[in-house]
Amino acid sequence: MQMQHLMVGYPKYYQTADYALRLSVMADTATMRMKALHFWDKHGISAASEAFGVSCRTLYWWRQLLNKEGPEGLIPHSKAP
């Protein structure tokens, strides 16, 4: 008797699963960025830069995105043209 995966006939299932995985990774990245900004407020920019391994310019960029677009602005977007 052959075993088949239940979702073989449903290509949208795989697209949805892939999207959910990418969304969770994006949410993790946005959470890390928010933590870096909170750390900056508490300990200063040079400490935050060193603790999170990003440049001061990157922290300023994240702060600008947060002020402009809210928390959704910290989710990474495509860099494709």
C-alpha cells in the first residue's frame, strides 16, 4: 500500500505554509529591532549598537521607520526594484 501526503493535490497549501514561515521570521526580525530600540533608550546608542551588532546609522534608520510607519515599519521589506 502506498502512502501519500494529504495535501498533494493542494498547491495553495504549500504557498500558504511558505508565507506563514516567512511571516514568522519577519516578526522575529521586527521584534529584535524593537528590542534594540528599547535597549537604546535605556542604555544609549553605542551600547545598543555593540549589543545588537548593528551600526549606529542602522539604529537611527530603524527609529525613523518606527516613527514614520509604526511597528509595521520594522518588518523587513523586499529590496528588489
